[in-house]
Amino acid sequence: MTDTLEQLDTEGLAHTATDVPWSTIVWDDPVNLMTYVSYVFRSYFGYPREEAERLMLRVHQEGRAIVATGSREAMERHAEAMHGYGLQATVSKAAP
């Protein structure tokens, strides 16, 4: 009986491990000002000013930035929130 429970528990962990992590990516757009993007990162994610500006500059200069990593559900919520602020965002499975 114990072997069966341990096997089920291990299978559950393996399934969970393949589900995470996911990333929320914010993309550059021609509409939003850099100061606004930095404001969104500070107000929504709670990033300090320096980190918010670093991420904003990455969006501006490289065309995108990963702003959060975690479970798929949480990253989808973040992407929807970014859409609510008028930012372009997608969810992607994080690179290993």
C-alpha cells in the first residue's frame, strides 16, 4: 500500500514539475510611453524604481522583457492584467 501511495505522489510531482515555470513577457509597442511602462511595473508587480526601469529599458531596447515567472495560471493572470493596462503581453513556457 505504501509503495502505491509513494508512486502516486511521485507521479504527481513529475507532472507538476513539467508544468512550471512559465513566464509573462511584455512586448514593445509604439503606443505606451516608457515612463508609463515603468509605472505599471512598479504599481502592479511592486518592483522598486530601479528594477522597473531596467525592465522597461529591456522592453524598449530589446523588444521584450520577462517580467514574471511562475505557474501558468499566475502568469496568465499577469498577462491579462498587463492587457488591462494597455500593454502587450504573452505567456510562454520558461526556458530550462
